[in-house]
Amino acid sequence: MPPLDLVGPSGRLEAILDEPTSPAPPRAAVVLAHPHPLHGGTMHTKAVYQTAKALARIGCAVVRFNFRGVGASQGVHDNGIGERDDVGAAIDAMAARYPGVRLWTAGMSFGSWVALTRGAEDPRVSALIGIAVPVGTYDFEPVARSGKALFLIHGEFDEICPLKDVRAFYARATEPKELVVIETADHLFTGNVSLVAEAIEDLLEDF
């Protein structure tokens, strides 16, 4: 789990790279974004950490990083605009580090909006992974229309984005797509974080 400094538009982005233990090339290179920094989200958020570890276990290389202004990352919070550019810088870095390897973007809550919308418009990105997607707060329509493989994990009792809203979004999203609902889970998957990791492995192990 080596530290990895990314060069972002506002300077250094503090990051951690998780790689699979196999000597074979990774199945995919994944950029993973954290929840809203103004509400305590960082690359160390429990569900983000567990997601990175689960992806590494199924053979992916995963970079998770702190958005601008979080931890040791330079810059200031930019309401998602600059953060999209941070994701773009991370995509560029992973594409350069793993040439010829599939690229995926993933994120939790605010991070899912930033990472999935940025990934939806980047032709290099082939899959989008959203955890606790706040579809009622942010515009996810570019994701719904992208035609890229979409994987969603959501808590049954998410208090930020009700499950019914996510189901409605999922219904209009293009194929291919998968949705896993974690029973009794809230927005942060309190007490259910290990189930997020299990869902990641179940959804993507054979993708």
C-alpha cells in the first residue's frame, strides 16, 4: 500500500495505491474517489478503504486520493468542479502507469458523482462504480446515458438518498448495469462496511 503523489491541477494530490499480489498485469486500473470533504470524507473513509482492498483482491490496481484541500492535498475545495479535474489527473496517471489496462472510475457519495460523471465522458474509461450515489442531490444523467457498464451499491435505509430514488435512476440507466442493495444499511454503511467489500467482489470478480 505505497503512498503515491499525483500531480493535480492545484498541485500535489495525496494518494495511496493498492495493487494485486499477482505478478500478472492488473485486470483493471481503478480511480476511487471519497465522500464530500466538507462532511468529513477522505480517502481513509471506511467504505472507501474496504472498496480499494476488495478491488485489489480481485486483481485490480486501485488509486484512492484526497481531493484538493483534504489531508496533504494542495488546493481548496471547489464544489465538485475542480474535483472533477482531480479525478481526471488520477485517470491520466493510472493510464500512464498501466498502459493497455482497462480503466474504471469509482466513488462513494459526493465522490461517486465526481468520479462517475468524469469517467462517463472519458473514452478511456469502460466501467463506472457508484457507492451510495446521491442522485437526488447531483446531476447523474450523463452517467445514466453513458452506455458504460454501471455498478451500484446502495444502503436500504440511506438517509441522504432514498433507495426509491436510486431505483428510479437505475431503471433509466442504459445497460449493462447491476444494483446491489445492502439490507438495513445507512448512507455510510455503519456496521455494514464489510458487506460493501463483498458486493464489490461479487459484482466485479468476473467482469
